[in-house]
Amino acid sequence: MLLSKQTMHRAKTDRMLTVARWTQYVPKHSRNLMKMYDKISFIAKSIVLLLLLFIQQSTALAESTPDIYTTEELTALVQQWLEREQQHEEQSERQWQVQSLDARIGSKECLHPLELSLPGQLRNRQTTVQIRCNAPTPWQLYVPARFSDVIKAVVARQNLRPGTPITADMLQVEQRERRLLRGTIVTDPQQIIGARNRRSISLGQIVSLEDLCLVCRGDIVTINVNHATLNVSATGIAEQDGSLGDLISIRNRQSNQLIEAQVIAVNEVQVRY
């Protein structure tokens, strides 16, 4: 049943009178605190709004302000990009030499992160890196770069005459250009301690397995026999020089039998089945 307008007006008047009576009983200091709270709330909301506006304007300004790059910074960016993105095989390290940009080019502006790429293939250990920017004014630069693949290799710390027993103090590990390496290089000095060199090795020369005999003729060697569940060892005398992986003749000291075995380490061979 719908209420009449007179009834609704009377109810509204009663509510207003009730609020007025309640207000009379609220202490004066409580009303002052409520007014102060309202002011503080208004100020806090205003501060938050101003902060939000400031952050929005700062973000918009940062997005519209281009970064400025000097020629030195562009050259350094290319160097870092090549070292990070253009590595080679796991066993070697690719070292880059970037040609410095001409200072007369001047500084460059870019609104977005620079785009770096290799537009061509790597040829003759050299390439060209493209730097590109699309805004605010499109531009691009080409930076020449050369590279070399280096690898760790064992080199001689002194001159070694043929037949010299190799000791740890005669060797050191250095980085060398891979294209200059010949033969089977040695990367771990421990692998050849006790071996002897077949030919002269000069100070600073890279040591290869072809320069050495891990088993030399007349050496007493350990013969390992591994076949199915059979694992035995014996001693023998080498009838030939041999480097790692070579098949050589060995005379068993107990049976005086001549056998063929593969060199697997210094003064150690294994019979293959």
C-alpha cells in the first residue's frame, strides 16, 4: 500500500528533529574533533591527488625525453652487445675489437632502446654492426668490428730438448688464437706430466700431443685388460713410442708375449677387444 505524501513528509520531519535532538547532546569538543577530522581527511585526499598527478606528469615527461648517446657510448654499447650475444663454441671464447666511431658524427638521440643487429655474415673474422633508432628522428649507424676465437692451451715456460721428462714447472696455460693452433692441443698440464717430448719445444710454444710420447720405447707401462667382467692389469715394456690414442706394441713382462694396446695415459695402455 502506497504511503501518502503527507505521511512521508511527517516521517522526514521526525528524522530531522531526532538528529537535531542528538546533536544537542554531543559535547562541543567532540563536534570540533569531527570538524578537524573532516579537514584533515580533505587535506590528505588533496595531497594524494597531487602526488598522483605529479607521478603521471613525470612518467609522461620521461617517456617523451630521448636518451642522448655520445660516440664513445655507442661504441661501448656495440662492444657489450657483441660480447653478450655473439659468443662462439663452448670450448673457445670469441674476443671482439670494435672500431671507434668518428667523434665528428656527434651525439645521437633516441626515444626508445637502440636496436643492434648484424646485417651481414661473419667473413674473414670481421663484420659490421648496425645501430638503428626509429624516433624521434630515424637514424642508423654501421660500426666495423673484428673478432678472434681464443682457446686455453698448454705452452712451454722454457726451451725443452728432445727426450726431456715433462714436469709441472715447465708448463703454463695461456689463451691463444685458435686459427694459429696446429695438431692436438693440450688444455690440462696434468695430462702430460711424466711424458717426454719427441722434438725440441721452444719457450712460449704451444704443446701438442704430436710433440710428445706419453709412452716411449723402453718404458715400463701398465697394461689394462677390460673385457666383459674381466678386469686385470699387468706390466709390460713398450716396443714403440706412442701418444694419446695410438696403438703400439707392448711386450708382456711375465709371458714375454707381444701384444697390441692403445695408449690411454702417461705410461698406461689398454688392450682393446
